[in-house]
Amino acid sequence: MIRAPLIGLTLDIEPGGPQAFSRWPFHALRQNYFSALITAGALPVGLPHDPTLAAPLMARLDGLLVTGGAFDPDPALYGEALHPCTTLKPGRTEAELAYIAAARDRALPILGICGGMQLMAIAWGGALFQHLPEQAPGPIAHEQPNPRNEAGHEVSIVHRTLLSRCTGQAVMRVNSSHHQGVRDPGSLVISARAADGLIEAIETIDGIFRLGVQWHPEFAIDPGDARLLAGFIDAARHATPQDRRA
């Protein structure tokens, strides 16, 4: 029997209230994050927002998926002041950065989706556009007006990258749901761009599956989405975690 790797997914958090799911703060995540990983052959589990648990959790996991959400990382992390359109969830960002650091320590595969890709860029020394309409205006609506389960634009994939090998494609049709974007990938390399030049995927070149994509492959809009998730799960299945900084 093929082993199903244990994948940790970062959760969102909402404050709760009288008209909300709970009166008390609650974690939440779209169901298709979980179902997409199950389809790809993984055992997905949600991760609480507790940085002190990063090391013991990563010691149990085979891979880390950093999800997206309707919030932004603190721009102080890359030396900038807060833009009026930037929305913070400090506890979530602190926990996700701790999980990324612990996963790097153990050489675990990491997949960042949308905001997860942006946080990967920051973790590897990069920086973001805080509000694309002002700081990097272009012809593509990166907050697409059509439903998120439809494509918003195409991305061109860099040849001979991890993303290229996983998807087997030079072009993908993707959805687009973000007002921020990667300005500087830090020590990561760029593996895809939109037609307006915006960075759409970043990755390491150390032989470990560490890849961030700006779109949401869990919606399975393009055939490359399933191949991307399958590549991540296969890497987690065959990972040999170790205690080292990469």
C-alpha cells in the first residue's frame, strides 16, 4: 500500500460574534483545501495558531501547506510602513512563520498558496507590493470579477523549474484572488509570471520541494493544478526530514 503522508494546513481565524458561526473566536478553512489533498493521496490536518508547537508539529508531519486568506502579512517584516489597504492577523502570521522556519529546519516539503506564497517570499528575505492597484497597476484584474472557481488569467511557467516538472506545462489558466503580490522573492527563484509581469510562482533550487503559487490549485481549474498537488504529496511521501537549516 502506498503511504499517505501527513500534511499540516495552516488555518484562518475569525473573531466570532452574535451572527457568526460562533460567538467565540474560531478557526476556519475552505473544505476544498482538505478534499484536494485527500484526492492527491494525503492525510490533511489543521494547525492551530501556536508558534510554541512549531517544532513538535513539524516533527510529526511529512509536509506543510501554508494557505491563503483575506488578510496580509505585517509589512514591518520587510521594512515598510502599513498601507491603508493592508489588513493584519498578527497571531496567524506569527504562527505561520514559525511553522515555515521549523519545516525548513527539518527539510520538509512546503507548498504556499496565494498568501502562503507571499509569506514564503518574506521568510526567504523578500518583500511584497502592499496594494497592486496603486503600486503595480496593470491590465490584469488580480482580484478577478468572475467566480473563483473559474480562471482569471494565464501564467507562463519558467522552463526546467520544479513547477514546470510537476505540471508538465508551459502555460496554465489560473484563478486570481489577491490585492498584494510578490515584489522581491528574496533568495527564492521565480518560476511563473502573469502577462503583466507579476510574479506568480516562486521556489527554492536546493532539491527540496519548496514552492509557492499565487493562485489556488485546490479549485482544480487547470489540469496542472492536480499535477502540482500530486507532486507536493509525492515529495512529502518520500521526504527524509532532518534537523538542518536550509
